[in-house]
Amino acid sequence: MNLIASTIVASGSKLPVGDAGLTAVLGYAVVFVGLIALMIVISIVGKVMVAKSAKPVAPAVAAAPATPAAKKVAPGTAGDFMLHDVDPKTAAMVMAIIADKLGKPLNELRFKSIKEVK
């Protein structure tokens, strides 16, 4: 038998104030430790669920009706475009600056023509 149980039996179910206070504090401590553990488990599970739902989902691309005039462009290219009085080096520099300012990769932009304005 432990000390508290033997004290209760020996004193006729009367618990001394010190032992009662210690029992109450230990009871509260157990409850709060359990609540803190439950809070930690819930927050971890919440973070796992948010991480699972934050994965990017590939958007469903609607199939556009194919026209015979549409030219299929290879991925990673900007397609064909016309240069009007501009050398290729300057055109490449203009395209790179525009892509940088827009914050998009160059292969996502479509240039139809580049013309020097005088």
C-alpha cells in the first residue's frame, strides 16, 4: 500500500492538508500534460493534412478544337517570329528583358514580331 492510501485508512478517511494539496496538484499536472500532448498531436496532424492538400494539382486542360492552320510548337521554344530591321542579338536581348520583367520563363511567352521604332 502506498503512503496516501495507508494514511486514508489509518486516519479514518481523512486526508491531511499537505497530502490533499499534493494529490490535487499532481492530478492537475496529469490533466494539463495530457491536454498539452493532445494539442501537439492535433497540430502535427493538421500540418500533415495541410501539406497533403497543398500539393499542386495538375489543372485539367480542356481540349481545344484543333484547327488545320494551328502550328504545333515544340515545348521550350517561342515559335516563329518576324524581325523587322533588328539584328538577332538585339531581339534576343529584348525578349530576355521582357521575360525577366514579367517574371515568366521565355518559353511561356509568344513573340510574333520585333520591330525597331525610330
